[in-house]
Amino acid sequence: MQNDQGSTPPAAPARDQLIQRSLFGEILDWMLMPLLLLWPVSIGVTYLIAKSIANEPFDRSLEDRVTVLAQQVKEVNGDLSAHLPFSARDILRADDMDNVYFQISGPQRELIAGDSDMPLPEDEEPPVPWAVMLRDSKMRNSEVRIAYTFVNLQPTRAGGLRADDRYALVQVGETLEKRRELANQIIKGVILPEFIILPIAITLLWFALSRGLSPLTTLQDSIRSRRPDDLSPIDSRAVPEEISPLVRSLNEMLGRVSQSIQSQKRFIADAAHQMKTPLAGMRMQSELALRQDSRDEIQRSLEQLAKSSASATRLVNQLLALARAENDSPHAAPLRPVDLPGLARSTVQEWFGAAQAREIDLGFEAEDGPLTVPGNALMLRELLNNLLDNALRYTQRHASVTVRVRMDTERSLAILEVEDNGPGIAPAERAHVFERFYRILGSEVEGSGLGLAIVREIAQRHGAEVDIFSNPRSTDPRHPGCLFRISMRVASSDEDSTEGGG
């Protein structure tokens, strides 16, 4: 029975799942939301403007009425009178919708004529004769608009004002039904067409978006109609300017995919070509052994067969290591702190037997104290194995190979160096030795040309730099030697879990 710890983890909650969004719906929402939000605001603003437009002619009419009425106010022998001719009475007559009120009061605000319950103005400033003013008020539980003016009963000869001037107040008011009716008619004339225009605008917007996004559909159909092996770039001139960056990015990706496929094809072709030699040798030696009668000849053929088999095995292992280094994404698994001196020391110990068989002095140098780097211990060990294999192959007998681990305090980098006393690498060749299957002309040492390519791939996966120098400690001009230097960053203090190198 499977325990709880080994069970399949529960699926992620629905809220964590990505929801595919529609570009068409996104644009439509962002265009319709302001339109629908501004629509009621426009109705309110239209109503206020319509109300102001409706008030203006009625206010002018009200001002004319109060002016005509004020002209009828006379003072005869100290008594105020207001003789209203038929024309003035027609002006003050109520119509079908509005009620019209008027009032004439004396200096002490005593009623001379009109409606006694008409409210008085609340102005505290001195009155201005014959200046018509407007105010809103309430009368008989109705809202009214009132125009009023003051009539100076004792005008001075110069037309000025005196402190003892006496004023009569003349007011004319009307209810607001006709104003509201006119404002409503204006609103209806403006708003009703909008109920027709809005659906038409939404339909046109829908059609415009469909037409505007049609290049995406065309691009989609063009990509779908391509052959699987067609990685040619898409013509960015055939799409709108806004889609050009997307097409250029897609073309860049297609270029990288094409390069990757071509690289894989070259790798497979080169690997097949390289495998021909050991396989042909193994077949030839096996056929030769079958034809031999002498035990010694059969023994020599079997030895050559074993040698070819070892060479083929090494080539296959290097091909697998290179493929693993190339396909291992740096984000696939987090890099862990690795004890670089410990890893290098244990790796060097594994090569002591091979170094003694070739009569080469293999040494190791490391500074005191811990030195950890973020990385993959298996890949770093593979990197050092290839550097040591390369150094031991090209170093002559009775020479030395040294592995050194140190800290570059100026740049805060960990340094891994492999130093040999071989024939060295010319500066013109150093840029090519990391290519796959590249062999320096004139070299008689057996090899596949993959070791340094593996070193470069692993270093790149760790963000490290690989440099090649001549051995500064070599004293033989015929054998200047090589110094391979790997520079990588040091693990931060937060990465406290160190992976050992043993």
C-alpha cells in the first residue's frame, strides 16, 4: 500500500490556473466601459445645460413683466397707486401651465396691490433703483421664480441716491412648470437619438475591431499552412506596425530553432562520422582474429579490438556528456553550493593511476579555508575530468600536471586551473579548440575533439568563464604548456547547504 508521503500531490486550486483572455474582448471592454460610464454623465450634463437654456427666455420674459409693472407705480400726494392698464393685466395673467403672482409694496413693505403672501427678498445691501434681480423661492407649496426691482419714489434732480430716499418694491413671480416642460423636451430631443446611436456605435465598433484584428487571423492562417520543416522568417512588412515586434520576435525564435536543428544535424553527422573509425577498427580486428591461427596473432588482434572498444566507449560517453550538458537548462534544477577544493581533490585522486602509468607528476594545490560555488557537482566533476584527460594526453613523460583551486579576491571569483607542460595551443587556435570534433593539425594524440566542447558547455551552464593561457611556469620553449582557467562566482551566504565533492 502506498503511504501518504508517496501519493500524488493534489491539483492546484482553480484560482491558480491561468485563464486565457481574448484580445478582442479586452479591447472591446476597454472601449465600451468609458463609453457606458460617460453616457449617464452626458445625460446629467445635458439636463443641466437644457435647464439653463430653458431658464434664459423665461427669465427675460419675467424681467419684462416686472419692468412694465414697476412703470405703473406712482406716488400722488404721498399715496402710492398702481394703475394697471389692460396691457399690463394681460402680462400678469396666468397661462395654462404656470401661475403668475405679483406684489407691489410701499417703503414700509405695506401691501399696495397684488398677492399678500408673496415672500420678500432677503437682500441686506442698499437697493438699486430699477435694477431687476432674480431669485428662487417657494410660494403656496410650489417652487417659483421671482423677478423684483425697487422704485425710487423721491429721485434727486441729478439722478443720485440720498439717505432719506423711499423705495417701493415690485415683484413678479411664476411657477416652473413651463420651464421644466421645455427642459424635458430638450432632453428628449437629445437623449432619444442617443438610444439609437449607441447600439449603432457598438455595432460599428465591433465591426471595426473585427477588421482591425483580421491581420492576426491572416497571420495565424499563414503560420498554420506552413510545412513542419518550413522555418523561414515571416515577412514583417505584410502585417500592421503594431504586430511587427511580435513577428520579429517570432522570426528570431524561428532563427534560433533553425540554428538548433542545424546544429543537431551537424552533431549527428559528425558523431556518426567519428563512430565509423572505432567501429571499422573493431570489425577489422574481429575479422582478422577469426582468420588467424597463431595464438599470439589472435592475442594481438584481441588487444587491438579491446583498444578500439575502449575508444568507442569513451567517444560514446563524451557524446552523452556533451548532449547532457547542452540539454540541461540552468533553470531546470537550482544550483547548490559545491565545495570546489573538495571536489577537485577527490577528482585528482581518481586520476593518480593514469598519471603514474604515463609517468607524469600530477599535483594539487588549494588555499586554506572553504570555497563554495553554486553548481552541479556531477557536471563540475565532468568538466574537470575532461580538462585532466586533455592535459595528461598532451603532456610528455616525466613532466607535470597541476590542478589549482584559489580565490580571486579582487573580482570575488573562485578560480579552478589545470596547468600542463604539453606542446601548448597557439593563440590563433584557442578560439577553435572548444568547437566540436575540432583537432589541431599535426597533433598525433588520439582523441575525439569533444573534451573541450564539453568543458565550454558545462562552464556556460554555470555562468563561468573559460580562458586559455600559456603555462607561465614552463621553462622549455618547445613545450610552453597550457593553463586552462575556469572563473566562477562564489556561493552567497544565503546558500548554506554545501554539497560535498567526495
